[in-house]
Amino acid sequence: MHRVCKLLQHTAPNTTNTNDHLSSCATSNQTDHEFTHRLLSDVYPSTAKQLQRMFGSRYTEDEKVLRKHGREVIGNARSKPPASVIYPTSTDEVVSLVKICSSHSPPINIVPYAAGTSLESHILRHDNGKGTRQSITINLSRMDKVLAVYPEDMQCTVQPGVNWVKLNARLSAEHNLFLGVDPSPSACIGGMIGTCCSGPSALKYGTMRNQVVNMTVVLSDGTVIKTGQRAIKSVAGYDLNALFCGSEGTLGIVTEATIRLRAVPKFTEIAQASFDDMHSIGQCVQEINRAGVNLAAFEFLDEEMLRQCKMYDKKVDIILDKLVIMFKFCGPSKEHVEADIRLIQRIVAKYSPHPFLWSKDEESRHRLWKVRKMCFWAAKFANPGKEVVITDVAVPFSHFNDALIACKKAIANSWLNAPIVGHIGDGNFHALFFYDKTKEADVAEAQRLNNLIVSTALELHGTCTAEHGVGKHKVKWLKRELGENAVQFMKSLKQHIDPSLVLNPGNIVAKN
């Protein structure tokens, strides 16, 4: 505990301009309807007409559409509509659009958009003060075709607007295959690649980077490249998949992707364990990680998150109001899965006096796992009318307990409601800070807590973002996490690949 107290005393950063997306909510005193923006047809009428001829009804300056594309579904209170929204349906159309924008004088910024479920202002236009460029949003949701399925190779090729839940439903029914990451149910492949998403299943199958076999990418000058063939292993040149996956649309626009698929497990079980304190959880998690069990998911809910889930759904199948760990077991046989369960059960019994419970049928499995998947919506329901900031820190296993205790201690001393949910198996957790955007004190407190949690994670050799991406919000933390030289290298890389800085500027690295 002395270690945690020391962290809380020494990790508070200089908060000047460290969370402008929050402070602007209170200081501007503007509602969504009071934000102003200029239409592309007002600023560059000839260019707007050219794009209208090319895309027809798939070019729009409709006010409702612009506002939808200027505000994240969750995570940000600001409204920053683009000058127009365009819906391409092919790689060739993306190429034509990019060439027009990059060759325009001055260049027109391009913001790629798939489902709009990102959390770090990736999809909002970049404003750089006087002389701000115009920005258009390229909505890839109509590029939603499954182009090919290779069941023998356990691969498929898709366009960026394909929704992963619908894809899995089709693949599972037709080929007994599925994509092994599980972010927001509304997420699409393009955005999932852009942020290198993950979710609970990343513990077993890896992040989105581990699912990408190759990509077709349109660069800022309209050049089209393909990052590789369909071999699972290749060291032919630089790892372009790793470069573009997680680049958040700042280096290129992905128009096709071949992704790796997994076999649907024959047997799956869900279990739950309740704990009285974080120290017991920390010890238990470390022993489980060393036990060699290949868990399919390993999740954590604190008491407040569990309470809010029970408010949201009266059928929540977790009786005790305690700290909860949820386990997902998968395997080729019932005996395999039950052996893993017995091993985890013996470990849990060392650190918890409460029953270790696991589902015995499909209905109870679905009901129990639904608790984990409903967490965000349950928290929103318990905090009506509030905006939310969601942390995304991760730390090494040995420091997870310290990070979480520091987080809970800070929350206990705050008036803001802040439930916690986490992917405890890979050291990643999310604290959800709910605040009233009209109250300056709330905005400042959410900013303080967010800064404290991120700073604590970095102090513990962790990261400011494990799966949500950098966006515009986390740019300020990169020098501290990676060092000046690494950030300058990334700026140089961006400048070389996108010399006009038209592709989603303001994300990951600030302008030189």
C-alpha cells in the first residue's frame, strides 16, 4: 500500500492543455447545435461540384449527416462536423477522391470513417487555428462486401465496411470459422484495423494485428499498394501490416483486407469467481498466468460496475456484490475444458472464500457472458445525461494490482461515478469517468482522474492506450511513454508517407 500511495503522490502530470477535449466542453459553453462549420460548396464550389458529379447522391452536405460524422457515438462531448461526407464503393473511387484532395491548393484533409465507434476523437476533423483546412469525411460503410472466403486456408478477404458480428455469423454458419477479436459489436473491419482493436478474446487470439494477412491500401497521393500475399508467414521486406494496422488512417486508407480466421471451439464454458479485496485478486491472477492454462478470456468487474449491471438487467447471474473475475474456457473436448476449470478452481480457492461457479448449459453461459458485454451500456444507463471519459491503460502483470488499487483509491476520493471493467488477463483495464459537461468542476475532475490513471500506468512501465488507439486525446502522452526520438521518428515517417498531411491529421503525432 505504501507503494500505491507513493505513486498517487508523484504521478500527477502538468495538466496544462493536457485534455483539451474535456476542457473545451465547459469553457466554450456551447451545445452541439451551437457549433458552426463551413460547407465544402461554400468554400470550394468548383471542387464540390466535381465531387458531386463523381459520386452523385453519395456526396452529401446534409446537416444531420455532417453532425453525425462530427461527433463520436461515445467518449466525446464536442461536435466538429466535416465540410462534406462521401460514400465510395470501390478502391478506384477512393483513389480518385484522394487525388483530388491531396492535389487541391490548399489540400483538403480526409478523415476515414467506418462505424464511428472509436473513443479517442479519431473521426473528428483536425483544427489548427487560423487558416484551418477544410476536412471531408470518407465513409467506407458501403464498401461492405465479403470478396472471398478461403475455408481451407482459414482466411477471408473483405472490404472495410464489413461488420465483424455479421461476418462471424456468416462464417460460423457456413464454414464453422470466426474472426478472433471482439470489440464493440457495431465495429467494422476498417476501423478495427485502424485502431488495432482487440477485446476480451485478444488473450487467446491476439489483437487485430495478429488477424491481418494482407491489406490493400490507398496512400495520400492515390498510389495503391498491397502489403503481402496470403502466406501466414513471410519476412519479405518491412512488416507493412504492422505499419498500417494501428495507424488510425494517418498513413493510408485500407480498402481491402485478407484476415485470418479461427475454428469455432467445440466446447465453451463460462465461470465466475468473487473476491473480497484487490490484493487477493492480484495474487490469484499472477498464479493463474503462470499455470499454463490457455484461457479464451479473463475479465474483471469491480463492485460498482457489477452494481450497475444489476440495475440494468435484473437477471444478472452473479449473486455476490464483490469484485468479480469472469473466465471463458474453450477446447476440443469436454474433458479438456473441465480439466482447465478444475485447475483454475483450485487456484481461486487459495485466494477467495466464495464459491467458484460455472455455467452448465448454453442458456446460463450466454446469460453470464452477457454481463461482461453489457458493461458500458449498463454504466450509461446508471448515469443518464452524463458524458464519459474511458481510460485504456495497461501495465505488466506484476504491476496490475498496484495500478488498479491506485485507480480505485483516486475514485474513492472523487465525487464522480466511475465503475471499472478490465481485461485482467493482459493487464488492461478501463475506468469510466461520468461527468456533467456543463459543470466546470466535473470537467476538471474527469480530466484530473484521467491524467492520474494514465500517469500512474506509465510510472509502472505500462501504456496510455492498450486497444482504443492514440487519436487526438493521447498524443500528449507519447513522448513520456516512448521518448522524444521515437516520436520524432514517427513524425518523420508520417511526413514521408503523407507529405501534404491530408490523411487524418492530428492523430497519433502532432504537426511539426
